[in-house]
Amino acid sequence: MPSKLDLRMDAALAGLTGPGAPFGLGSVTAGGVELPLITGVPQTLPPYFAHYCANHAELPFLVAGPERLTFAEVYAVAQGVAKSLIAHHHVAPGDRIGIAMRNSPSWIALYMGIVMAGGVATLLNGWWQSEELATAVAEVECRLVFADPPRAKRLADIDGLDVAVVTVDDVRPLGIALAALAGPADVALPTIAPEDPATILFTSGSTGQSKGAISNHRAVTQGVFNYLAQALVMLGITTADGTPPVGQPATLLNVPLFHVTAEVPVFLQSFAMGRKLVLMPKWDAEEAMRLIQAEKISYFVGVPLMSFEILTHPKRAEYDLSSVTDFAAGGAPRPVEHVRRIADEMGGPKPLLGYGLTETNGVGCGNFRDNYLAKPNSTGRASAPLVDLAILDGAGKPVAQGERGEVGIRSICNFTEYYGRPDATAAAFTADRYFLTGDIGYLDEDGYLFIVDRKKDIIIRGGENISCQEVEAAIYEHPAVAEAAVFGLPDERFGEVPGAVVLPREGETLTTEALCAFLFAHVAAFKVPQRIWIVDHALPRLGTEKIDKVSIRTKYRALAAAETVTA
């Protein structure tokens, strides 16, 4: 039966979304299906930025080292960027404009300026090496790329790169870093429609090559307001319980902005909340605790590893973390032990978990506080008011409650298409517009989702998706490799890490060290297998002559576990 917290959340949400309420619901038809829509709120990003930056004009918005910027200051720079893109770079609506940078105020102002100019903010993975960047830029036909110096160097190493690259020295103060992008005041910005493309984020699936997932303005803004609805529900409950928040909300921006978690629920939601973002260009648990204390951080979100490193840090007692009300996680499941330890040992903050995908703009399920403690293996219920969650069989039809199937998510927040890949787009949706997540799960009697397996051949390392096929392809580029199989190995810190079994070509000698050095030059470091077995026999195959990944994964996971025990 529903928990006490579930009933309170449902009642609060009904009041928030009813007729005449701030988040009143209407509907819109997308892909031939009528979907719920939050009305009375901006349906595109430019008026969203303008409205909330004016509302919170003098509040601090970004803190990056010694630099502190208000909402008004960041908006003014972003507006200049938008006008410069049109006047000086001749950006037209729909042009894909890449950002290949670390987290910085410059990244944020560029994102805002690109979409205000009608461009499509194309979020390039900052960990990619030259080959990966070249593939992604070509995949979506970027017209222009903004890059910080390290990423600009990787782009410069690409032979025949046919795209303009503008280097931004993002370690400098925002006004100086983007001074060259201060556009003429008299440039008119275009009118954006809700159906116009807003963003491209890249996702790795079982096919190996990253795909550019396009979302329109309505999907992104509705995703933001769906998150905000959940936040307002919890705010109402805590206030009713006599523990209202005090002061300006604040959060760390400690996950990369090219990930949907950082982009939508952290960065974009902060405008509506008037929330301060404290930037961390590189994760470090002790630095995070120092910033929590110094900046009075009220909400923490990251991959599960991050909160666990704070929980277990030997210096945790030296820092005042009492301003934090919630330790949220996304991108990967938390071990049950971590959930309970956060509740028992952190002195008050509650654990939260979110489940969503790049293609859903991060929107999917949420498991909150006492509910999470009661069902720590669950990703929670569908995120109201916009998400319709279903467990589907191989034909895309719902299965009975409690039965396993593929998790399908339907909402107006879902992406529109994979750029230039109509077949992949068609395969990603059922006829009635459920996005097929590739996760296998079931719903319990209370509507809580439990994920038990993955259909796609991917590894989730600390929230970062790694395509096994992509890593295998990189391994096969080595001239001494005959056969290879890549799979996930359990890991206490990251949840999973890549492992590989490799058979050298006859007559060739190959070492783990040489292969790793080769891979580091071709793929991002997080994709390089942490454990490689070099074997002298052909890899097992199925009757179809495909390599038997299931038996390989089972065998070498057992070997890795045995090595850990005896180490």
C-alpha cells in the first residue's frame, strides 16, 4: 500500500497541478499521442532565462573560485553572446553549435547565448579524445565549436576537421573570457517556437558509436518544470513539518555539464529556483566538503560514488555539512548499504535517487527520503505529473504488474530524434511513443520501479555510460589483436568498470601495458579497461558464431572476484 510520504506527495501535487494552480495541466499532441503538459510556464528557453534572471537579478548565481556572478550579470553576457553569434558568426536557427569545455561560467553563458540565438546547443563530452570529438562533430554536422584550451588542442589534432573552432580561455573571469563575443546592441534575436530544436546530447548505446539526441525547447523546459514540481512538493511537506529551508538554495555543480543530470535538474532548474551554483571543475571529496561549509550548500547531487566518498572520508567530521538537506544521486544505482549509512551517519540529510536518461532529459523516476529507505533497491515511482511509465514485452505491449520487461518512458520531455538516424529513432520508440530505455525491470504493487538487468550492451561506470562495442572497436584497431570482448566488472567505487579479454593474432606478442597505452591515445580514459586478460585460445562462440559475451562475463567476473579475495 502507498506509504505515508507517498500519500502526502500525491496530495501536494494535486494541489500544485489542479485547475488554476501554478502548475496547472493541459495537453499537447506529439507523435500522434496526447501527452500532459504544464501550462502557464515558459515553453522555450529564451523567455525562461529572461523571466527568472529578472526575478532573481541581484542574487548570486555562479560561484567559480574567487569569481561571483549574479543572475543579471550572467544573463547580460549571454545576451551579448547571442547577438554576436548572429552578427559576427552568422548563426542561423537550427545551426548546431558545439561546446567542448570543462564546467565554467563561460560554458553556461555560451549555452544560454546559443539557444537565445536560435542555435542548437551541442554538448560535446569533455573527456573525449580527438577521434571521439571528430566523430561526434561530424555526426551532427556542427557549424561552429567553442572549446577551452585543452579541448581546442584535441580538435586541432584532427586531420581535415571542417568546422570553425573558437578557443575560450575559460579560467579568466567571464566578462574577459567572452569579451570577443559581445555582440551589437541593435541585433534582434529570433522568436523561438516550442517545437524548435534546442539541444543535442550524446548517448552511447549497444551500437557503439555515439548518437546525437535532439530535444526541442518544449521537451527541455517541461523537463525542468517537472523536476521543479517535485521540488515544490517536497518543499511544501518540509515546511508543513516545521522545518522550512532558510536562505538562498545552493548546490554544487560537481558533475559535467555535458551530462543531462548537470544540464537539466542542476543547471537549468536553478534559474526557476533562484539557486546558487558553486562550480567544481574537478571532483574532490574534501574540496566538496569545504565548499559545502563555505557556501552553505543545501542540496547535493552527483553519481553515487560522490556522496559515498563524502560519507567515508576520514576528515568528514572536520567540516560542517549541516546545511545539506538531501544527498541525491543519479546515473547509477546506489548499493543498499550506502542508502542506509547516509541516513544513519550523515547527521540529518536524507538520501534521494533519480532515474532518467539522456533521451528523456533526465526525467523518469524518483525515490525520496523515507520511501528510499523502505525500498532502497528501487528507483522509485514515475515522476509526476508528466511521466507515464510502463513495463513492456518484446512487442511493446504492457506486461502484468510484477512481471519483468523493458522499461518504457512516455512524456513530453522525451527527445525528438537521433540526428541523421531515422532507423535508430524509429527503433527507440513504440508505436504509442514509449521510449525504450534498454533497461529490464518490474513494477511492484505501489508502482515502484525495480531495475534488474540491461538489454543494451553498456557499462555504467560511476554514472558514465560506456559502450562495450565502442571499446571493442578501439581494441581491434591495434594491429596485434585478433579477438576481443569487453564487459562490466563490479567495482566498489564506481559500481562497474570495463574489463576485457583479448586474443592476440598468431605470431604477435601483446602486453596489457602496451594495449592500455594504445587505448589511452584513442578513447577517453574512463573507457579503458581496468582489467585485461590476454589469452592464448579463441574466445567462446554461440551457435550464431557470435562471441559468447554472457559466458565470458560470468567467467571473468568470477576470476576478478577471486583475485580480489586473495589480494
